[in-house]
Amino acid sequence: MGTLILQDGTVYKGQSFGALGGFEGEVVFNTSMVGYQEILSDPNYAKQILVMTYPEIGNYGVNDFDFESDNTHLVGLIVKNNCQQESHYKSRESLSNFLKKKNIIALSNIDTRSLVKKLTQMGTMSGFITSNDLDSEYINEKLGELQSFKIKEDILAEVSCKSRFAYNPQGKINIAIYDYGIKKGILNALALRNCRITVYPYNTEAKEILENDFDAVFLSNGPGNPANYTYQIAQIKQLMGKIPLFGIGLGCQLLALASGAKTYKLKYGHRGSNHPVINLENNKVVMTAQNHGYAIDLENITKFMRPTHKNLNDDTLEGFEITSLGVYAIQFQPEGKPGPNDAEFIFDEWVNIIKKDINRINEVKNER
Amino acid sequence: MKDRTLKKILVIGSGPIVIGQAAEFDYAGVQACRALKEENIEIVLVNSNPATIMTDEEIANKVYIEPLNLESLTEIIKKERPQGLIASLGGQTALNLACELFEAGVLDKYKVKLLGTNIDSIKKAEDREMFKNLMQEIGEPVPESEIVSSYNEASEFAKRIGFPIIIRPAFTLGGAGGGIARNERDYEEIVHQGLSQSPINQVLVEKSIAGYKEIEFEVIRDSNDTCITICSMENIDPIGIHTGDSFVVAPSQTLTANEAGMLRASAIRIIKALKIEGGCNVQFALDTVTNQYYIIEVNPRVSRSSALASKATGYPIAKITTKIAIGYNLNEIKNPITGKTAAFEPTIDYIVTKIPKWPFDKFSTGDRILGTKMKATGEIMAIGRTFVSSFKKAITSLEDRYTGLLWRGFQEMSNEELLTELYIQDDRRIFRLAQALYNGNEINKLCAITKIDKWFISKIKEIVDLERELSTTKQLDKKLYQKAKEYGFLDDEVMHLTQNTIETLKNFNVQPGFRLVDTCANEFSASTPYFYSAYAEADEVEDYKIKSQESYKKPKENILVLGSGPIRIGQGIEFDYCSVHASQELIKRGYESVMVNSNPETLSTDFDIATRLYFEPMNIEYIMNIIRKENPKGVLVQFGGQTAINLAEKLDQEGIKILGTSLESINAVEDRKVFEKLLKELNISQPKGCAVTSTPQALNAVKELGYPVLVRPSYVIGGRGMQVVYNDEELLTYITEAFKFSNEHPVLIDQYLEGQEVELDAISDGRDILIPGICEHIERAGVHSGDSMSIYPSQNISRKNEKILVKYATKIARKLNIKGLMNIQFIIKDDKVYVIEVNPRASRTVPIMSKVTGIPMVKIALSAILGKSIRRAGFGVGLYKKSNLVSVKMPIFSWQKLNRIDPALAPEMKSTGEVLGIDTSYKKALYKAFLAGGHKFSKAKQRVLVSLNDHNKKPALPVIKKLFKQGFFIMATWGTHKFLEKNGIPSKMIEKFMIDKLQKRMKNGRLSFIINTPTTGKNSQNAGFQIRTIAQMYGIPSFTSIDTANAFLVAHKVFDKNTELTYDTITNYRKKNFLELFK
């Protein structure tokens, strides 16, 4: 029997099927019906306690192929039913085993629908998840601690690579990526489009990147409150106008902040595989995968920022560009993983922009 | 944006209910009409099926109950001049008709725009060759296959690819005429069958990928190229069994996100390449050990699967498809459930299980093997928070004699035998699997035998293990009981397994919660009145009620409407019609209606038909849970067919009020002795009869009654197991079998009166009765009323007897204090009226009678039930005035889907649906009925095979004479030939045993139809049976009643005379009557 305590004092008891111990974290939910392995390894969920709305989890075990990063980042997983007997030819181990190895606390047999209702009504809360059956005294004590819980500000340090590395070195288009917790899906999508990628840690100075002759810089997805990342924003400001910049997720938010806009915390975030996003230019709608808790304040964008995409559920900003500065950004995850990759063509569009830019530069060079 | 030029739209329905095309298209059609009404578009609706809700005059502006063929539709288009045509919601029937109308140039000529998916796209999806080419173009894999139009070509393919091979005929519904061949002999037979059934003589022969996982996606696309998938569905049964015959679960359970994403992306590529506008269904085969997948099939229209996906997710696919058809883009449409955009993909937080309902309980000789040809008549769906609970609930929803997975007759089998039988893919496979698990066989072994994914088998094992735990536990505690409830075990099952009383269980105080279906897993606050029960879960009904009742000026009482469960032979769409009407009328009268049903195909389970909908098994425990939650004023049982009626007694035992006719009266007509006494008291005659519980008793009884007699088990649905027997030998065979089938109830033996059968429906308030009309059957008594052709108004009943019928009906209604609907069947023989059956509930004919007379029967019945006098309805009392319109109802059978079923008409019901021919004269209405039933008329000299049993020879003589006079060439079997010769009718003799020769003639289309009156007994070896079943196979009509044959000849004469048919709305047909009254 394990316990989940929410900031507002609600207590859930469930069966523990992961690691032993206890963690504090932000309690969030994801509405994807498949893809728990990708979500578990998505750095955007760093330090969070994740509730899956889909009730049967663990069905196909855990395999070697579907990780979105080399590690897991969340601290707790909450499900209605944990599958006892997984079945898939690729599966290497059960979800339960995997969670134990990765030190993730997991609870099952929880009324997740009620829990999610609470989160949508009250907004994202902090919580404490433990594999222990806590008594009321302990619960009260924890509850006190929870009121002052804050996500660590240096969370990027934990999800970013420690040192620079190359990916798809045989690629032709030379790009740099700021790794704020990048998903493998993005690296693969770019590699597939002939990009030679150099991945830089989150705290790399802009200068270092500008010293190399990159065709473009990508700013990756990642966890946390973008407004806290002042150092990163400052580096981005230095890059702006000097090199084409592309942002996804956190990268998009940081680009907005660097452009003078503001971000705010969504009541309960966008986490799922069914978020409709409309392209404001051609009114085409695509289904997107999302995994973020913050959004760009549409009311307070600067006049240079041209909104390109909007979420049809709540009208939040899903993408913008500043063409004069070569800034392009989207809030959602075009690679899916898990979820639809209907918007993957955005990578094509972006790579085409870079190619055009390269051609233009080459022409200028030739003229000289 | 909406196309504003569209003011009037033609909607084509799907025609009669047949296997492969059932109530789902009524549901889709009604949704479409409602969506068009919202847009103030005038709707012209054509459908030959009178039992549907879509043919109600409230649904469409103009309702044509007319045959669905090129001629009728051309005339209707000419007359109505609609700007648009919607064909993607009326199943394969409507889609094929749209193609015909296009080919014939009708659409062009009258400038009718085909809305939604265009002809080109339809053809690309439906034509095997074009589809294959398109798939190759966009790089989507299809299994190696070839289109052939002769067996020779097919044979070449087989030599190259090897067996097994799948055969799929082009343009047929539900895969009719197809199958899997494992050897050359089967191959030849199936290919021939497929070629003959395909309207374009084409079949696809395809490398079999049996054993792959079968996955379906429901996809929607708009003209702006926005695509969404509504739902993925995984068949528990692997490829090889038609998806309509498979256990299906939604969403998919065993796919990784990568696999699901790969198939989803493929589905979207396909719908984009096909340029579908609206709903579409894509079926995939996925290998179990690699990423290899194949496209199996694409349906460029709303289908049975879309109805399932709509009910499974709450997303109204048909409605959205309609809005797209008239020009909207997905992002311009609202999802009615969340109030957010319809351009999103539903996500669900529960598991849905669908199980087909097969007719094999009625067809004991039927071939139960499942393959690529669909055999189920209906289906049930269950929702649970876990797979196990959803699956267990689904099994309960089947309304079988047994509720659990075990104890279905397999426990006595040796394990070896069981494992051998487990290779058989039939309707009982899951139950064999459960027993095999109970016997302790290893999961991997069972997996290898059944090719069912280990995941599903493990889950079924969890259920079986819990069953064992329950049966071996010494002391049931709350924890174990709670677990059993979470798994979906019924209290009855727990009591039986643990030897506990209901009091013990009640003391544990374990209650279910009701959860909401909201399309979005609670991400947004939705207020859909669509619920399912779950244990260990909080309840959402209370919150919903508080929110929704805020707008009420004063509190409303609620009333529970019991639906009719899955569609089966004998209990069809007509009861959905009644339930829906009852629900809507309750709301109109200021009540809240609470609907319970388990059938995903129907309109009654649409979320906006009732005030609140509970998608639950039609089982007393589940219904009591709802009652405890809702605390209704009472329960309506008379609209949900036998399913609802069967629950009445149990509800009464729980102290729940049955509204309308009392349980006592319901029982009075079901209990033979009480009923006999009642009729005696009322001085009404009935055929003599008695109930017997042993063979000697039976023989004694017959001595008194004299042959022929009608034998049947007591308590029946659709006359199951009923038969006419003519001698001791037949009687003994029947009795022995009947007691094997059920020894709980006695066998009933009645005098068989071969007279005129008459039927009426009445509405009673206990004092007065209103009889909308009297119907007369074309076939003489002995054919189940559901299988006979019937005429309204009656043509051959004397005024005197009409009065007697009314008098009897009135007497019975008063005596039984009938409140609501009632149906009585009579026989008139030698000018004497006998009552043969009283049904104190809505009958099959209620929708028809409501439409042909214009009397809203369910509405009036409901006011009677609520204590109002029926006089206030404004239709008077007694027998309502006759219409001048004449309607002929014709039953429709699904023989081509069911192998080895004797198509002979009998007291046992076999038809799956019906059509109605309406016109101003009997002959024209009759002709239309045959046309609507798909009969072909031809001027060419035609050959007819006649084979009569001894009993029928003499009565058949006038009909055969007529046949000869009308210019048919008669071929006759030996006995019949001799008989005809004696009576001066020339015929060519044919030996019965020359079946092969006959088969050839049928194959080559050299036989127009067959008149074959069956010899009795269920001997499947006899020649008549063989002739009939071969005829079925080649789609050659066989008339097994002289009266049907006679009616066909009458209709043929109308055709021979080049009679021009006109088509009109049901409203106008009735008005014509009105005008003529004033003349």
C-alpha cells in the first residue's frame, strides 16, 4: 500500500508497484492512451508525479527502442491498473521492474479519474508520493512541507547533456542544438533530414556557438518555468539576428521571452496526444503531441512576433515567427513520440528555410 | 464553410436489416437528418425499411418508404429536385445506389451534387484493382492478391501463391460470398459463390495473413484536408474472422505507441489519398513479431465500426460526417460533448468491449464456423474502467443462459478434446479458451493454438483464476468480494461460487459508482448524460444531476426505459424505435427519461435521446444499481421486446413499480393454463392444446388433438424451436430434442389450424382500446408472423369477423387491464376466429402501423401508461378508419450469410429484417414489396423448379396452373411431375438426386426461382433441404410456401402488364386516402 498526498490535503492510497521510498513533485496528468515508455523517458516530466488518465498501463512492457532520452526524469507514476502480464515481442521487462530500477515510485488501483478531475478543477498541485502506507500523523507533517514545495531552479542541469556531442556527423546541414532536455525524436527527425547536429549543454555561452560556422541553432524542449532561465534567455538574445533560430516547446517559450514576451503557468498544462493546432495562415488543423505546463501570453507578445499557430481547445499560442530575425518557434512536439507526428512536415519546412538561407549566403559569398 | 446553395438534400437509407447492415445505419441516418435540420435544410429521405426511426415523419421533411433501386430513386429525384445527395450514411446499399445513379447520368441530369466523398473516391476505395493500385502508388502495403472474374484465373493465382487463400467478392456487404479456402475443393466452391454474388462478377483472391493482429481505425477528413482518428480498435480474434464477428476492444491494447502511431499515420495517408470527405474506416493486419503491416480494407463511408467508435468515445461520427458533407470544416464544428472544437481526437479513460450476437441458438443446424463472411445479427458493447471488468460485463450483456465464462458445457470435455476443439474458430471459442485456462493449460500453448495475443489470454486467465479463488474460498470477506465486483462478477455468480446468500453480500456494502463518457478523459469539464458503472470509483451522476437540473422550474420525476439489447432474429430494430419514442415522449411530458441498453448500433444509446443514458448490460443486477441511483417513479418494460419483459418479474420481486400493464397480466398470457382459463371466461376460442413434460404425455395429448400439431417450448423469443409435426415419428424426434435443449420448461402441443392468420396491434388504457388497423398474412397459419408477408389494411376479412376481432381484442384488453400496447394474433378458419397469441407489449409491427395509419402509437400508449385516457389523443377508440393506401410487409432473410440454414418458412422466425411496399392498390403495393425485397422480374421465358411435398400438392395446384398460364417453363421433381401430369400441367421431370445438375443450372442462372414446399423434420440430408440451400448460395429465390409463390405470381403479372409505378411520401399516401374519403 502506497500513499499520494496532494497539496490541498487529499490523500490517495494505492498499491505500490515501483521503487521504494518517497518523493515530492508536481502532480500532472497525461491523456495519451499509449506511450507510457516515451513519456517516462521524456525530460519534460522532470521531477513530476505523473497520472495517466488511460487506465491500463504496462500492457506491452518496456523495450529497448522507444526511449526518448537515456534516462527517466519523473519521480512518480500513478495509474488505475498496472498490467501484471505484459505482452509484446519487443518487451524486455515489465513496467514494474523498470520503474524499480529507475527509482520511480508508482501506485496503481487509484481512482485516477477523480484525481484528474481534482487537478483540472484546482489546477496543478504539488504532491508527495511514497511506497509506504502513511499514517495520519506523518501525512500532516508532509502536508506542511508540501506547502512550501518548489521545483528546483537548476532542473535543466539534470536533464541536459553534460558536454557537447555530435549526432549524425555525416549530415550536410550544420546545426547546433541547445539541449534543455531534448527528446530523441527531435534528434532523429533532424538527422533524417540530413542535419549534422552538434548538441550543446543548456548553459553553453552564445559566443561558443557563434564561433562555429553553424547554419542554424535549435532550442530544444525541456522542463520547468521558462521565466526562471534568465541565463539561457540572455544567450538566446545574443544569437538573435545573427543566426536562424528554431524553438520547440521550452525552446519556443525561451525565444518568446528573449523577444520581449511573457509566459504564464497553465492551470493544468497540456499533456497528451490529441491537441488540435490550427495554422493561422492556411487554416489547416493538425493533431499534436504536447507536454508543457507553461504558455506564452498571447496578450503580451511584441509586435514583431507573428502568431503562426493556435490551440483550438483553449486558443493559447502554439507557434510564432519573427522572419526578419529568422526566428521560428512552435510550442507542441511535431515528432509525436508518443502521439501523432502529423506536424512532422514542420521539420521539412524549417530545414528548407535553412537550405534557402545557406544558398543565399553562398550566393553572397560567390558575388564577393 | 457551409455550402449555402444546399436547400434540399436527399438522404438514402440502408434498406432492410440484414446481417452486415443493421441498426447502425438507422442511428447514422437519424443523426444525419438531425444535423441537417439544425441547418434548416429540407430533407428528403428514402428507405424501404419501415421499422426505422429515420422513416418517421418528424425526422425528415419528406419520407419515402419505397424500394431502393435506380428507378425509384430516379423518379424521386425528378420529383423532388434536391441539390444534394448524401449516400455515405446508408451503408453499402446507399453507396452502391449513388454509384448507379451517377453511372446512369441521373445525378448530372438533375444537377444533384453527391455530398461528402465523391464518386471517384468511392470507386477507388471499393474497386479492388483501383484500390490496390492507389495503395501501391502511396507505398502502403497490401497483401499479394489478384482480381479475377473466372475460376480459371483464380486457379492460376492459387498455383502461384499456395493455400490458404482469402476470397473477397467486390461490392458486397459484410463480405457476403467470401471466405478462406485451405484447399482446392473449398477454393472452387467459394470462388464460384463469390463470383455469383458480386454484382460485377469480380472477386479478389488474396494471400492469407490469418493470425496477424487485426486493428481498425476510424478516421474523419474534411475538405480542408484536416484528418483526425476517432478511435483505434483491436480485434481480440486475429485476422481470419470478419471484424463483425470478432470480439473487439477499444482502444487497442497490445500495440506500442510506435505501432499505433505507424498505423494511424498510414490511415491518414490513405484517407488523404482517397480524398474522403467524412468518416471512413481502415482495417489493418499487423504482424505479431515484426513491424510489417498490411491494409486489409477501407470503407469510404460510415460503417458498423463507426457506430461502435461513436458509442465507445462519445464522438458523433455520423453527425460530423454530415456537417462535413454540407461544406463545414472540422474546426468550424463543435464537439457537442465538450463544447470545444470537433477537430480533435477523443481520448478515453475506460475500455470498451464489443461482442457479436450470433443467431446459432436459433439455427441448430447452422454452420457456426466464423470466417471472412459475417454471421452475427447484432452486437453488444460494455464499458469498464479496466479491460477485465469491461470484458466480463460484455459477457453478461450477451443475455445468454449462462452469465459467466465457464460452465458452458465444456467442463465435461477431456482436456485433450478441448484443446483439439480450441482450433475451431466459432462463436464458442472464447468460452473454450476460458475452460482451457481453468484446466490449467499454459498461456503460451493456448496462444499458439488460438493466435490470440497473450495479453488477452492473461486477462481472461485473471477472471478464471478469480472464479477459482471464489469457489475455493472458505470465508468470503469484503476484500475478495470487492475484487470480484471490480472484475465484473455478478452477485448471482458470487453467491453460486461461494455458497453465500444475498444478505451476506449486501452486508459488505459495496456499491458501484457511475462514470461519465466525455470524449476527453476529464481534461475538460463535459456534461454528457452518458454513464457506465464501475466499482472502486467515485460517482458522477449526482454532480451531473445537480448541474443539469438547475434549469428546471420545478423538480421532475424520472422514469426508466428498458431497451432491447442486441439485435437478434425475433428482436430487431422495431424495439429500438419504440424505446426511443417512449424516451422522447417522456421528456415532452415533463419527465426525465432514463435509458438503459447494451447495444452500440442503436439510436437509443445515442447520448441525446434520453435525459440520461446508462450503457449497461440488460441484467437485473445492473438495472437495480441504476434504479438505486435514480429512484425512478417506475420502469417501462413494454417497449424493449422480450429482453425487457423478461426483467419484469425480477424487478417486481425487488419491489420496483412496473408502469403500464401489470406483471400479473404479463404472466397471465405467458402462463398457458391461466391464459386458457382467461379466454374460456371471455368465451373466446383458441386452438386446443396442452403442456407436456414427458414423451408418453405427448403421445397421449396428440391422440386427443389429432395431427397436425404445433409443438414448441414454453417461454420463447421469436418462436424458437417451434415446429409443425404431422406424425408420431416427427413428434418423437422433436420432443427428445426439445428436452435436451431445455428441461426447465414443458413442451407445448397445440392443434395446428391451417387457416388465415390475422394480426392487430392495439393501444389500451384499461377501459378503451384503439386499434390502428388489422393486418392479414399472406401465408397461411404455420409461418411465424415475423416471417410472413402481411397486408394492411386487410383485404379478405369479412365485416362480421372484423367486428369479432375488435370485440375479442377489447375483451382481452379490459380483462387484462392492458395499459399501453398489445398485440394479438388470430387464425380465422372456416369463418371462425381463434386467438393464438397475445403479447402485452410493443410488437414488431408498431413502427409500421404507426406510419401507415399516422397514429403515433407509442406516444398514445405512453399517455395510457401515465394514466391518461386514450380518447384524448384524438384518434377515437375502437378500430380506426382504414386507409386507402395499401401496404405489404415483406420479411427479408440473410441466407447468404449463414451456411446450412434451411430457408423453409416455419413457425420458427428466421428473417432478420423487413421492407414495406406502399401504393394505392394491393397489387402495386405487393409488386413494390417484392421489388424492395430485391426480387428480379424479367420478360424472358423463365424456368422454375417445382418440388412439392405430399401434403401441399393439392392446395398448390391452382398456383402451379397459374405459373404455367403466366408462361413459366416448369421443371418438377419426380413425384411432383407425376402429380402435375395427372392434372394436365406439362413439366419437365428432374431427378432430385441430380443435385449436381441442378447446381449447374443455378450457377449459370438458368433457373429463375424455386417453389419447394419442405417435407417436415429437420433432416439436413434430404434433397429438398439441399436444393434450397444451394439456391440460397446462388441467390435464387426459393418459395417454400405456396402462398408466397402465389403472391409472387400476382406481382409478376403487375410487371408483365408494364405497370408504371409512381412514388410518393407516406404522408401523401395517407392524404390521398383523406381526399378520397371526401369524394
